[in-house]
Amino acid sequence: MSPKKAFDYLVIGGGSGGLASARRAASYGLNVGLIEGSGRLGGTCVNVGCVPKKVMWNTASIAETLHDAKEYGFPDVGAPTFDWFTLKNKRDAYIKRLNGIYERNLEKDKVEYISGMASFVSNNSVTLNNGEVIEAKKILIAVGGRPIIPKVPGAELGIDSDGFFDLEHQPKRVAVVGTGYIGVELAGIFHALGSKVTIFSRTQEILRPFDHIIKDTLKKEMLKIGVEIVTNSRVTSLAKSESNAISLNYVSDGNEGVAEYDTVLWAVGREPLLEKLNLKGTDVTLNDKGYIHVNDYQETAAADVYALGDVCGVEQLTPVAIAAGRRLSDRLFGGEKFKTSKLDYRNVPSVIFSHPTAGAVGLTEDQAKKEYGAENLNVYVSEFSGMYNAMKTHKTPSAFKLICAGPEEKVVGIHLVGPGSDEMLQGFAVAVKMGATKADFDSTVAIHPTSAEELVTLTKANLKKD
């Protein structure tokens, strides 16, 4: 019998967080192994998330620019034709190249890449699906999550966000069930490329966790450009129609309805990928939502077993998992200067690649009221039309909100919606992280003409009046 493999540090999951933690640990001279069961590295973000989604958002944005071209003096730009199949093949080839780069990076950093599904035997050992047992002094769980498919009759006729990237041809009629950022982003892509899109929302809102200036502005704009939103709705079943379309049955405001679509996309949430790990073989515990319970240092209830990323259910964003993974390895293996290293989950910026884009960092207005009291807040709002609209008939909206707390007017929240919001937020997030005040913003010279200058030129006239 061959000897068992043994590592100083074993990472289960080859997504962004797992890769980052494994490579950082290896930089300290550790013997590191990484197990990935899907056959390709990069996790959700690289394969069926941020990266291919951004390719599709870029594609949709080009379609919008071509539509605007005539109003900017290009009379010969006709209605463009779009080849979904060709783009998909190019996009898939790009992702495959990235998979190879990740694998070569592991080899370069002397991390042993093991392809297989891991299942815990104990806190310090796992078995692979081929029966091989691997032991490690410390183990990190970073296996990520997957889309939820609701339990309704015919649900299998729909696709999830993973399935979006398997589509070889563009559907003409699309139903998107769910109004989180994934649903809103994919609905926007379909619509900009010419599909007729209907969104089903359980409530009156979209993007419920976000500030009202984002969700209200985006909802109004989506309705204005022709996206249908069915509110207070619940999808009850899917079935194949006589025309081979998908017949979607639903209830909205107590009234039953039925409509046909070529594609139904479920975007109703995500869940951690835990069932194959056999966590019962460890002392790891789950919280009441089914995610792995960890403390501020990514420690689980099991000694020498750690977890981060989507399996923990907190700030499920790729850069968060990467940062948490690197800080964990620094603390475990980097020596005295990193002994308290951990990720600060406060003031994490996030962006919605909608049409137009939106982004936020810090507290929403409702959260700030709870934390500081409404009487201790100054909320500045600017709703405007950016200069790109100057030649356009349809004026894409921009709306910015700056939330300031206390007599010093510390900036505790920034919420942006409008073209360019995705790119401008990163720099302002640094300011929020550093504890900037409204006076700091006011003392910064504006860059003109830009939309970003609105945030450093807000005056008392912009104070929100409840």
C-alpha cells in the first residue's frame, strides 16, 4: 500500500479564495495541497460568474453604444446583428486559457494540485472519490456555492446562472425569476442584446438589500427601457407548451397568470456546496442558514479546520474571498507580524453590472439610521443627467447618495447609480475605509466634466428632505 499523502496545509476548493490562500501559504515554504472536484480551476467567478458575466456585460454595452451612434453623428450605423454562438465560443476559449494559467501558477508556486472530490474522515484527514486518504496539519474549506433551484413542478425546464453560460443561441423571450444582483445583471444583458425580458419579483422591489436610491432608480429605468417587472409574484410551475416553449404559471397580487418563454432563468439565491464534504466526520458546525460557522479569524468549531468564501455566507464576493484567504495564510504561517491578521468585513464595496451600473460602499440610509439615529445624519443626494446624454434622446439616469454621520460628517455610506459608477466607486471606497469626512470630499478639487465630480461638489442644497 502506498503511503498516505500528508501536507502542512490542505485547501479544499480551487476557487478564488482557495487559490489565494494556498499560494500565499506556499510562499512561506509550506508543503501545500489543493483539491478541486470540478476539473477546472477558478471557481464560480472565473468559470460561471464575474469573468464571463463581464464579457457579456461588455457585449451588451457595445450594443447600447451602437444604438447611440446615430445620435452622435454616425448615420450609417444600422441595426447591428449579433452572433451569440460565435461570442460564446470565444468567451469559452478565454475562460479555458484562464483555467490553464491558474494551474500553471499553482505549479510555479509549488502547490500540489489534486483533481478529485474530498470527503472528511476526521478534522485532519480527507478521502478522495478514488479512495485515497490525505492528511494535513491544517485544512481550509473553500468550496464555494451553487445556484438554488426552487422546488416547483417543472423547475428543471428552467436554467440557473450557470446554465446562462451554456446557452448556444440567444432566446427571444426570457423570464428571469429573482431580483438580486445576479437576476438584474443577466436580465439587463438579455435585454440590451435584443431579447424580450420579464422579471418576476416576490415583492414590489428589486435588489432588496441595496439602498433605495439604487433599487428605485434602476427599477424605474428598467421599466422605461422596456423590461417588464411582475411584482408581488410567485412562480407556481413550468411546463412544456404545444409550441415547445416553456409555459410559466404564476400568481401576482393574488391573480393567477400564465405566459410563454423560450428560456426561464432561476435567480432566487445561492447555497453552500457542502453535502459531499461529510462534515459529520468533523467538529465543524453550521449556522441556522446552513453555512459554516466561523469566527473573525475564519476558524470553525473544529481545531485546525478553517473556512472562507461563499460557504460562510458573508459578503459573497470574489475579492472578499481572496483577501480573507491571504490574510488567513499570513496569520497561520507568516510569523509574529501577522499574528492578528484577519479581514475586516466592514465597508466592502460592491458593484452591480446593470444598465446603467450601480455600486455601494458602507451603510445604506436605513442601516445608518439604525446605527447612528436619523437626527445624527446628513444625507446628500444628487440626481442628474451625465454629459454622455447630451446628444441622446433617451437620458440614462444618474443618482448619487452620500450618507454622513455625526457633527464631523464622517462618510459612512456612498451609493451610486449611473454610467461609470462601477469604475468610480473603487477610489471613493478607499476614502470611506480611511474614515474620510464630508469636509475631506469638499476640499478635493473636482475633475470636470465627469459624473464623479458630483460627490465632491455636494452642498446643503443637496441635503435630502424627508
